[in-house]
Amino acid sequence: MDTTAPTTVTTGTTGSTGPALSGPGPGPGSARPGPGATPGPAEAEAWEELVASALLGTDRRSPGRASGAAAGAPPQAVFDAAARPGALLDAAALHTVRRRAGLLPGRAAPRPEPAPEDRRPALPGAARRRLEQLLAGRVAPSPAGGRRGITPDLAELLPQWLALAVERGYKAPPAVLPALLDAARARTDLRPQALALAGPRGLWLARLNPDWRFALRGARAGGTLPDPADRESVLALWEEGLFAERVALLGAVRAADAAAGRALLASTWATERAEDRLMFLDSLRAGLSDADEKFLEAALADRSRNVRATAAELLSALPRSALAGRMAGRAASCVVLDRTADAPTVVVEAPHECDEGMRRDGVVAHPPSGRGERSWWLGQLVEAAPLDTWRARFGGRSPEEIVALPVADDWQPELHAAWCRAAVRQRDAAWSRALLGPPAAPQTTGPGIASPAERAQLLAMLPPAKRAEWVAAFVAAHGLSEAFQLLGVCAVPWAEPLGRAVIDALDIAREAGSYPWSFSGVMGLAERSLAPDATRHLEALTALPAEADDLSPGAGGYWSEAFQRLMATLRLRAAMRAELLGGEGKDGPDAG
């Protein structure tokens, strides 16, 4: 029998190595002590002596006689300084073997329940292999500093693949479930689609690994929420479930029956914590209607300021609500049309105080640093007032005509910014289009939009075709430097005018001698968003141009590679789609 342990430790200052002294038996779960394996007092004392000598070092504490005798060393070796490390390690090895020899096999843990059956169709063979490749996420190594080569970035294509696979109703192969859950754990943007593809087997597997607990949030222990029509099960989970389960349940019930979701929330509203009330109240955004007004009006008296503010915001999105009417009256008293001037002019008189009624309706009294009180109050009133207020107030003018009116005393930026927030809150496409203004107009003369993010919010209110048309004209007029956030809200794949405008703008940047990494964000977005048939416009751009004296050295080569990578990515996206649309996938070991 080999009496040496497989691991080693350093014993104090001697530098010697030998068996680990972590404990006299194996790790947890490997075995259990048998009836004759209980150590006696002398043996326990000997082991404690060994541990103390190992921790302090044999130069400072010699192994005791008991441990030396247990190791089979001659008595004089116990006190011989040169032999102390060896005596310690020999004794430790012997003690370890003695303890392990007396152990009996441990009781087997109960087997987990079998994984639930997933009746969805299996992936086609080519699509299954593509998923494995995408999860591996391998890209070619970069041959030089800023150059990424011409190989597509597989990790960036995974979200699109997952979305299409879920849309087609496929299930994930069992063999890739661990890699799929790992990918979803690392990237939160993948989780909804990855968990949908993983299905009930993915949730079953997630319960066996603490690293995948995120997959169980919003799901019951059994992996699914009850049917919203099953009132008894819904009430049981609502009263006894974890917070994440209750949030998911409320969302599911609300989506199936808005009134039932509101009634479920009202049943326990008075006993919920403030932070929970805020999260639950936010779920009413889905399916918000006039029927929710009574509940939201009551929430205006909530003891939590954040709950009151959210209730006021939701009520202001209902143009026929009492709160919207109150806000319309306040805003209309502050903003009037002066028809006595040479040309009709909007005149603003901001509120002089924030009274109790305004505060109850969600107006925040104290402005952030750098903002004046009166302008702060005005913005909140105009933002919460129904936009139809202004059509009636300004003689039936259209949103474009109202936005074009001059505003006295430099109040235009504040007024237009509030109208922008109102258009987004009320999801009004006509006002959003008017406030965006002409896409080719100089940005310094816009209607009060302060940032590309605000412009992107307005764009999101337009129909997809109108959105792409506006952004295409914007890119043609201003280039890509200000267009990144605008491109991000356009429907994928980009419509032909928008895709062509982006390619033309990239070509202009290439001819100007810029480096492609200055447009890396747009290039990455184009790889994910251009329609695959856009490759016909890219072929000529992949050629390596002649170096010009007035251009940045090497930029042409970088651009050539960037366009080659763009073409390769578009072709790969087309292949991915064809693989997923190619059949119901009954080949392979996971077809069952």
C-alpha cells in the first residue's frame, strides 16, 4: 500500500514538503466513518500535535512522542532536529491512511426527478451545428493592433439566431443546454431568448447548479407560472411566492386580463412594502387604460413619494383622466397665444409656487442643481398635460404649426423639451414627427431637443417605415457622427433607403482617409442590422485602394478588411436564416 498522501504542504520554516494536514479524513461527501473509525483520545491528541507542529514549524515545535510513535519512528528521531520534518510528515501520512482505511461508503444521494419532456421540434442538423459554433464564439485572432480581420464576430450574431429559433418554435438540443445557460449567465441581453429556447429542460437543469439560479427568477419551483385562468393557483402563488415570482405572475395575469391583474394587485396593496408597491405599479404600463384610473388616483395618496410619482406619470398618459385634466388646466394658464403681436406668439408665464395640489399630482417641488424652480415646475406641468390641449388652445393648429410658432422671452427650449417628453409619454406619433423637425435642418436650429438620446426617443414613436426614412435623410445630411443612437431604434433589418445611406456614409469616410475604428460602433451595428442583400453594394468597397499622399497611411487596407468582414457577416446571417427555415430537424441524437 502506498502510504504517502497525494498533496503536500510546507512545514513551517523548514521548507520540507509532505502530506497535507487539512484533516484526517477525505473531503465531504466522499465517504462516512464506519463503526470502528471513531478516533480514540490518544489518536486525536496525536493528530492535534501534528497540526500544531505543522502550523508553527518543526523548528519551533517538535512533533510529540505520541505522533512520533504513531509514525513508527525511533524515539531518538523525535528529538533529532534534522529528522523532525520527516517524522512529522511520516506520522501525518500514517494517520491519514489509518483514518481512510476505516471509512465506509457514504449513502447515495437521491436521484433528481427526470427532466420534463419538451415536445417542441428539434433543430435541423445544420442549425444545431451553427448554434454550437455561435456558443463557442470563436473569432480569428487579430493579426495586428487595431485590425480585427475579416472573420465575423459570432458572439454578436447569437442574439439574432436565438430570436429566430424561438420564433420558429424550436427547442435547444440537450447537449448544448449547459453552454446556453452559461452564455445567458454572462450576457443578460441573451436571457429572455436563451431561456425560451432552453425551455422546461433548461429550468430543470438550472435547479441543479447554483450558477444558473438566474434562470429560475420569475419561474416557480416547477419551472412554469400557473395558467392566469387558474384563479386558485394564481392566488396561492401571489400570497406565498417569492417577490420575483410575484412580479412575473402579475405581468402574466396582466397580459392575459388587464382587469384581473389590477384586481390581484389591489387585493394585497395595503400590506406591500413601498419598494414592492413601486415595482408592482410599474407593471400596469402594459395594457394601461382608463379602467386603471381609479386605482391610480388612490395611489396618488401613497406614503411613498416614488409610488406617487409613478402613479402620476401613468395617469398623465391617460388623456381623459382627472389628473390629466387638472394638469391641462394648470399648463394652459401658463402658456397662452398672444394674437395682438405682429405675428401670433406663444407667451409663457411659469408658476410662482408649487402648491399642495401640484405636489399631490406628482410635481416635484425641489429642482435639481442648476435648474430654476419656476422653469422646473413649468416643464412638469406641460409634460403631464394632454397634447390635445394645445390644439384647442392654439386655434386648432396642427402639431407642426404649433411647434413653428415663435416663443417669447427665450422660453422655447424649455417648452419644446417638455412637449418632447409629453410626446414620448403619450406615444403620440404626430407630435413626435413635428418635434423632430426636418432631418436635413442644422441641428442647432432644432425644436428644443437637447441630445441624440431624446431624438431617438421621439423616433421610436414613429412607424418603422417613417423612422427609417427620417434617419436615412439625417445620415445623408449629417453623416454618421450623430446618428449612432438613431440607427439603434430603427427596425432590423434596415429598409433599403436607410441601409444604402449608411453604406454611402461609410464610403465617404473611407475616401476621406479616416480609420474604420472611428466608426466601429456603426460598423458593428451595420453587421447586425443591414439586410443581407446589401452585399451587392459592398463588393466594390472591398478593393484595396491606392495610397494617397494626403490620406492616413494604411487606412485603405483597414477599410478593405472592414468591408470584407461586413460582407462575410451578412452572408453568414443569410446562411443562418436559411438553416433555421430549412426544416423541422429530425436528424441527430437529440431529435427526440
